Amino acid sequence: MRSKILATGSNLPAKILTNADLEKLVETSDEWIVSRSGIRERRIVESADTASSLSLPAAKTALSRANLNPGDLDAIIVATITPDMAFPSTACLMQNMLGCRQIPCFDISAGCTGFVYAMKIADAMITTGQYRNILVVGVELLTKITDWTDRSTCVLFGDGAGAAILAPTDDDTGLLGSYWSADGSFAPLLEMPAGGSRMPASEKTVKENLHTVKMLGNETFKAAVRAMEEASLEGIKSAGLEKADIDWLIPHQANIRIIEFTAKRLGISMDKVIITLEKYGNTSAASVPIALDEAMTSGKIKSGDNVLLVAFGAGFTWGSIVFKA
Ligand code: UT7
């Protein structure tokens, strides 16, 4: 038995923050941001928005496209590093908002690799025969933990949510292979230092702006390039495929140069790569499911196509999913 993606959905905030807007906030330029990252604009939430409220429309769209009701769900997994609160989980909050039965609901924290990790967990839950319909969400409101005085990070991030419903299938479509890994020795390169048990929130942590994303961009870039290639090759191998068999590459959207490098190493031309980075920036755990939803609903991905999802993020974590549409 395999698991397959029954349907997807996504939700982006309406408000757009352009590179020109950022030029007014920090010493930067549209030229620098586009040439170093590929980002032109990003979406940004209103202050009342939360991970659960942003995810809800994405989840509802995925459910309705899958012809399922919330009561048909057997589990909810939410990948995020910007949950509504430290606890309870955003997945539990979503269960209540959707009106689901009493089912297992939990969040996972794997940075920008979160959605890929969550898919891998859902796949294992389904293929062991214990669960049928699982809602997997990738959501991030990074602009709520952005240091708007740090030009090296504030130009990169955006907000959004993506969702997918996974369910068992007996046909030859669905998840063919996957890979995941992590190396915690890189943890200090990409982190939010305060707000956990190491540095609980205090007047000092707020004053020092420690509740925001800190990233050593260049070191992270180099590790990302290596890890995206490794995750892609291992995922393809575990699917029993060759590089040439991949019809579509859906990478985490952090930097166009990382994406181009990954595509080149896989021998995939850029017109077979789904890019949303230009308009949404880096939406962390939401970037892969948003790009997946756009690729599925635009009709780019055809029945029988082999699709590779690949991501890299805080931890460091990295991973991939290969599926036949
Ligand atoms: O999502 C999960 C993981 N995240 C990633 O994979 C992101 C990985 N990193 C990156 O995408 C890139 O490293 C960045 C886009 C963040 C930065 O690009 P870079 O080519 O690595 O630039 P850099 O950090 O080496 O900085 C080069 C220069 C520096 O100036 P000096 O020291 O050479 O004079 C920075 O101060 O660019 C300067 N700089 C800026 N200039 C204008 C940094 N940020 C900006 C900015 N505008 N926003």
C-alpha cells in the first residue's frame, strides 16, 4: 500500500511588501535583493493573524477538493516554527476550528524542511495501515519573528500556508520514496535564541531583540546547496528512479541561486522547476506546499508525472519526497 496526495490548498495574506517598501526600512536596494536572492515581493499578515487562522482556508480548500469533510480526517500534522503559541499545538487548535472528531493532532518543528518531514511522518502512519486521511499543513508567519532592523534577514521572509491531504491508494501513483536527515551541530547558524527554556522571555531578551530570526546567511547558503543535492539524490534513489525520471522539481524557496544549483546538479531545466520565491519570498515550512498547490492547480503537473519535493532548514534539517501524480 502507498499513500497519495488526494488534494492540496494554500492561503496567502493579501498584503504585499515589495522590495521598494523595504528600501524605506533598511539600507538595501531592489537590485541587491533580486540579484542575491531572487525575491521581488512577499506577503505579510495582519497583526491579528495566527498560524491556525492562516492555515484554516488552506485546509478547507484541500478538504473540499478531496471531497472530504473534517469528520473524515484521522490525524492532523502541522509543520511550523511560528505556532499560535508554544502550547497547545496549532494542530489541536485547527482540529477544534475545523470541528473534527477526537483524532491525534500534533505540530512538528523542522524549520523550512517541516512540510517534507510532516509528509514523511504521514506516509509512515498510512502505509503501516493505522490511519487513512491525514491533513498535513505547512504554515509560517515569519514576519512576526523578523528583526526589521537586520537587513541581512528582513528582506528574505514572507508569510503563508499550504495544506495537503494524504490517503492510502492501491494504484501505482503516490509516494514512491523519501529521505530525511539532520545535523544539530549547525543549530546556532539559524535560530531564534529566546522564548524557550534556554532563554525564557524577559525584559532583557525583548530589549536585545532575541525573539527574532538570527541567521548566518552565507554559511547557511553553503550548507543548503550541499544538503538540497544530497536530499534530492537520496530521495530519487529511494524511489527506485533516476535523475532523468523526474518531471518536476518543487524546491524550498529560500534563494534562486540555491534552486538553480540544485536543478543543475539534477540535470533538470529551470522550466521544470516550480518557482514562487519572486512573489512570496521565503515562507519556511509553507514554501513547498504553496508551490505544490500552485503546480497542481495550474495543471502543470500531469497524471503520471514524477515530482520531487526537496527542502532544507533550521536544525539543520533536510529532506525530500518523490511521488507519482
Ligand atoms: O530557508 C532556510 C535556510 N535559509 C537559506 O537557505 C538562506 C541562505 N542564505 C542566503 O540565501 C544568502 O546568504 C543571503 C541572500 C541571505 C545573503 O546573500 P550572500 O550572497 O550570502 O551575501 P552575504 O551575506 O555574504 O553579504 C554580502 C554583502 C555584505 O556586505 P560586505 O560585508 O560584503 O560589505 C552584507 O553586509 O551584502 C551585504 N548585505 C546587504 N546589502 C544590501 C546583506 N544584506 C543586505 C541587504 N541589502 N539586504
